[in-house]
Amino acid sequence: MPPPGPQHPQPRRAPTPRGPLTGRRTGWRRLAAQAVAAVNRGLDRLPFGHWLHQRVRRRLEVPQLDLRLRQPAPGLDGLRLCFVSDVHAGSFLDEHDLVGLFDRIQAAAPDLVLFGGDLINTRERELLLFRRPLQRLRPPLGMFAVPGNHDHFWGSDIGLWTAFLQEQGVEVLTNRGRRVERSGSSLWLCGVDDLTEGTPDLRAALRGRRDGEPAVLLSHHPDFFFEAAAVDVDLVLSGHTHGGQIRLAGWAPIRHSRFGYESGWFRENGCSLYVGRGVGVTILPLRVDAPPEIPLFTLRCPAASTAAGAPAAQVAAPACPSPAGR
């Protein structure tokens, strides 16, 4: 039986995250998060705290990853996507730090810059830290973003967050998509709202996509892959987990994914997921065995004669078993 059409997802829904640390914020949890953020800012003013986070920033990795598309799209061959998630500006990262970070992104010369949510930590005014850094980025095909749970800190209305980014030239793809064209080929780039604090709508995000058109979906929470993998999407880009942030002997005390989507590549039904470890930190200025990263993806186009049989495992990265059936 052929896979479902791109605009008609199967009735499979990503599970809503639950739990005191990973579920939707209550009023008390928002107060607790504000208190933690205040401690973060205090630690950053101390020489020791600032030194710790400088060590974290110096370990930033920019892995070069290839994604082989399943259908011929010659104009997309070599297209470079830069994925930036979990910045948490205002928590150990100030405007000067962001300028240096974005200068490094610009030096990599991506065609698209994609923001995967949690740009800010707990205060809307932390958005202002991005005004000058965003001016350093000039990707020829644009900048795009979806919100994360921290961007939703004050509730479902993130109009100010959206308006600010739009004013800075970043198109927000909350439950919507748009076509990116290059050298006669097109890519459907789309995004969904955060799974924990928002209302993601995959059907709306795919509305307008052509049959067989390559698609990249932005979703802050990686567990949305459970739903996205049921449709014909080439790549889902997610963050949220920080790769565990602090891992002890390979084990993370705090786990944000019900399915084990913690870091790196996962595959199901011909769809690939990459979970980035993100840039920033929360609670403590520490990362143990989970260095920050900004992955850079290069799309590779299959030859027309081999596209029909090309498996998803041709992604140029170590294969990871899909845990979605656990």
C-alpha cells in the first residue's frame, strides 16, 4: 500500500508530555522557573559562574551532516541548513555572546537558518538581546523559526515573540509552511507549535505542499516525531532535550522524551529526525557529556533512476534504532 499523501496525515497523535518537570507549566511552576532564572542571572555575575559557562561555550560543536533526499530535486543538491535551538538568552548568554555565536553561523555560509525554539528563557524582554545579533545573519534563502516551551512562558499568546522575530526578518512557521525554491526545485519548509505549551497542527503545517515535494519540519519537542513519522516528511528538526545537558556515565537524570529521542539521528517510516543538543543551558551553567551544538545539514539529491528505491538510512550519519515502538 502506498504511503499516505502529504496533506492527509494518518490519525496518529503525539502524546502530550506529562510530569512535574516535563509537562505543561502551572502557575506555581512558572514562579519556580522565574526563581531559578534569577539564580541563573546571579551565578552569571559571579566570576566562577561566568567562567563555567565560558567553558561550555568554548566546547560548541558545528557538525557537518548530510541528508540524502528520497526524491529527485537537483536544484536542492548542496542546499545548506543551519539549525539553532535552545539558546535560552538571558540565562548566561548576553547580547555580546549572541553576536559572537551568530558571526560563527554566518561564517559557515548556510543557505537557510532555522531556529528550533527556546530562544528566550523566562522574560519577554530577553528578545531584545537578539536584535543586533540577528543583523549579522544574511542567509540567501531566509531565516525561519518555531516556538519552544520557554517562548510560551506566559501562555499560549506569543504575539510579541512572533512580531519581534518577523520585524527582524525571521519568518515564524507556527502550524504553517512555505515553499523555498532553488535552481528549479522546491522544498516545503514547515513548522508546528510546541507540543508541551502550544497546540501543534501537522495538517495545517503541510497544507499547500505538493505531492512528492521534499519537506523539512521544525518541531521544538522531539516527541512530535511520533506523529510526523506517519506522513511523508523527509526530515524533522527538534531540540528541547539539550542532549540531557548533564549525563553521568551515559545516563541523563532528567529525560524530556517519552520515546528516548535525546540526541542525534532517529528514523521511522522513511522519515528522519535529528535532535540537536542546542546552544544554551538551564538551571546550571554546566554541560557534562552533552556539548552544545549548531548542526549544519547539506541536502543531497539522489539520481532519478535510484530515487524510488532509496532508503531513509542513506542519511550520512550513524544509524540509530527508532524507539517509537517501545
